[in-house]
Amino acid sequence: MTEEVRTEFHQLMDEVRADLVQMGGMVAEGISAVTAALLAGDIGGADQIITADDELDLLSIETEEKCVRLLALQQPVAVDLRTILTDLRMISEIERSGDLVTNIAKAVARLHGVELEPRVRGLIDRMRQQAVKLTAMAMDAYAEQDAGLASVLNDMDDVLDDLHNEYIVSVFASHELGKISIQHAVQLAVVGRFYERIGDHAVNVAERVEFLVTGELPEHLGANRARARREQDEM
Amino acid sequence: MTPEEAVMTQESDASMPDVAQSGVSGPGVSESGAVVDGMTSPGPRIDVSGAAMGHTRADTQTVFRCDDIHVYYTDFLALRDVSLDIAAHEVTAFIGPSGCGKTTFLRCFNRMNDLIEGARVEGSINYHGVELYQDEVDPVEVRRRVGMVFQKPNPFPKSIYDNIAYGPRLAGAKRSELDDIVERSLTRAALWDEVRDRLKTSAYGLSGGQQQRLCIARAIAVQPDVVLMDEPCSALDPIATGRIEELIAELKTEYTILIVTHNMQQAARISDMTAFFSVQANEMGQRTGELVEYAPTSLIFTNPEDPRTEAYITGRVG
């Protein structure tokens, strides 16, 4: 027999979860929209995306305020505590991904009039696809509290990393063939980096979801090495 | 009258038994006597002092080892099959819903259940290597080593000084030593500065929080090894509660503390280990308590293993 004795508390937690899922959705849509603007050289569309990021910022602040209130007033423990800690970390990850979308939007004007080679265009679109997929999967894992789904994100991110490398090679090949200037080549390289970073933020979200579900903090190779060194020093 | 009240009444109605009757004598105990008393006893035949003296910090030292504890009130099984170890110089909290047996379990540790008609403890509680429930063990001596602080502050109707001096006097402490014992005990209980100028006035003139610290001072005046606390803050305001919690943190350097609390956040704040008890009804509707999970407090409140613990501490079960 399960009876809820902290209804209001858990309702507010559900609200936070809904906010986060909405923020994740805004980022995923933003990635597609900004890619369309980039490939079409649509400066007006890019400006709209930059403006829309304010909404994401506002929502992230409101959500964080809810988390602070939950921590201060409800003394969450166990899965509730892990959820709110996860929520707080996720707000930053998603908000940062939104900023990266904005950065891509800002590059649209700087790249205005630049003729992109079909190969480069194709790679941008595939990076878009992967970034959206990773973001959506991370949010699904969160919404469903699915540690299994979350655990595959890191490996999946390799696809985006490979695309990114391939893209950088293509951009500079394009420059060497004299099709784009060095300034534009650098600009394009930075844009590729923004997609790649969005994937990293999705991986971070997924790691936090694993913590939420299992209580285990993500294991990092570097941290393990440092721990081993510390233990050796103590001996 | 609930068994709990019965015990409290017995204790405060103890009406100062004669020193001669207290049965507190024998090797290593002459300096102090039992506060929680009221029964005559045949005198200790088995020394329960064990490793109690010295109070050295040893993380691995086990004070109590409980195996398969069952507690009955006549035919009614109140608590089922509890096994756990209590480590020295730690605060161990017992939490759980009403009727889960946590207070019943606490009372096992100083044989307080002996005082309840029909109560029976089965299983083994080993205290520093001595089987607590064997006939040869003197329950009065046990209660001197394992003191108790109750939910409602229950000072004796005497002066502040005499409240503290009562136990040591019983044990034959010299008049010249009493002043020191009183000051030391009140200081340890963080009450000395507040009462030093009115030691001869009635303990009833103190606030609720002060009375509770007086009861803690009284419990430690006989130099116990363990202090049991049964919801010691439930009748206190948040400031008084905070003082008691600070005190508990300090006292654990010298004593082992077991505390029952309904306030889970209090358990989280003050304890090293937490035992979560739950209650299960059988087909006859009889409700029996059981131990669900026993783990470091930091683990219980961040990532408990048992879903029943999780449900209880997050408020998802009534």
C-alpha cells in the first residue's frame, strides 16, 4: 500500500521535471532551426533563434529557483535529493547547450554569402542529426529515469566526434582548394565545435541521470588515476 | 497507561531507594550508582564492566552485538528477528513509523523491558562480551552502565544539585566528591553556566530544554558507558533541540549513544548509523516490528538499499 504523504513537495518536483523536459525540447528544436538558418544563410531566422534563447534563460532561472525552494523547505533525501541535485546540474547543461545554439546562430551572419561545398553542408546536417538525437535521448533517459538508456550516450557521442573530425578536415580541404577564405574556414571550424560540444552536454546529462537512478557518481578515468596516485602517496 | 508511560512512572516514582537496597556495589562500581533504579536486586554476580572503562576511541569496537532479538508482550510479538551491532562512540539512530518496535528495541539495551509486566526478550544481546539477558547479570548494574534519557524531561522533585548528586550518592560517592561530580556533569551537559548560581533551587524551575539537559547530566553523572535516548527532543522547541543535538555530538566522544527519534532530519543530522524499522500486520491484524535496513546514516539518506526505507524517508508511504 503506497500512500503519498508529501503531495505538494512531489508535485513541485514533477513541475521541475516538466520544466527540464521542456528546456531539453527547446534546445533540440533550436539545433534543427539554427542548422536550417545556417544552411540557408537566413540571418532573420538566426536572429529569431538568438532572441528565443532568452526564453530558455528565463525558464532555467525559474526552474533553479524552484530547486532552491525545494532544498530549503522540503529537506529532500534519498531519490528526492538525488533528483534535485541532478535537476540543478541539468539546468546548467541544457542552458549551456542553448547558448551553443545561439553561438551557431551568430555565426550565420558572419558566414553570409559563403558558398558551402555539398560535402561540408552534408556533414553539418549529419552533425545536426546526431546533436538532436543525443539531446533527445538524454532527455528521454531523464524523463523515464532510464539508467540503461543513459549509459549508451557516451559511446554514441563517438559518432558525433568522428563526424566533427571529418568535418574539420573537409572545411580545411575546402580552404586549400581556394573555395573559402581562412577567416571563413576558422569560422566554420568553430561552428563544428559548437555541435560537438552540444553532444558533450548531452553526455553530461546522461551521466547525471545514471547518478539519479543508481546513486553512483560517474566514474572518470582521470579521477581514478588521481585517486590511485593519492592512495599511493598515503602509503 | 502505555508501557512507555509505565516505565517513565516507575522511574520517576522510584522515590529514592535506600543506598542499602540499591544493590550497587562490587568491583569497579563503588564510585557510582544507578539512576534508573527502583528495584532491589540480588547484587551483581557477573561483572558487566567489560571494556566499559577507559573510553578510548576505537572505531572497530563493538559495544552491543544483537542476534535474532524477538520481543513479546505476553503473547504478542512486538518485534521480530533483529540482528545488528552497535559500535562504540557512535550515535546510532532508530527510526520508523509508530508501532515499529524502535522504542521496544531501545529498552532491550538496559533491560528496561524487565520492568514491563509480561515483556519477554528472546535472542542474544551481547554487551562487551557478556550476555545481557542471563540470570546472573544484575539489571541494576546494567542500567548504571547503560543510562537512559526519556521523551519528557523527568527531573526528580529536588534541587538541581540533588538531581545530579542522587546517583553518585547512592553509589557511595563521598560528600567531598559530589561538588566536582555535579559541576563536571552539568558542564558536560552544557548546562553549568546557566545554573551554577542556583544549584540549590528546584529543578522544576528550569525550562523544558534545561530540564532535558539536566536529565542528560544526571544520566552521565554515574559515568555510564552507553546513553539511551528515547525521543529526547520531541517535547522541545527548535533552539533547545539544537542544543541537545550539539550536546549529543560532543557526548559521543565519551559515550556510545543510541537514540530513538521520530524526526528523520534529526537522525540525519546527529547519527553515524541509522536503523530503519517497519511494521507488518499478520492475518490476525497483529502488528509486528522488524528491522528493514541498518547502514551508515549518510547512505540511508542519500541512497538507501531497501525500497521500503526509500518510501518511508521520502514520505511516499503513510
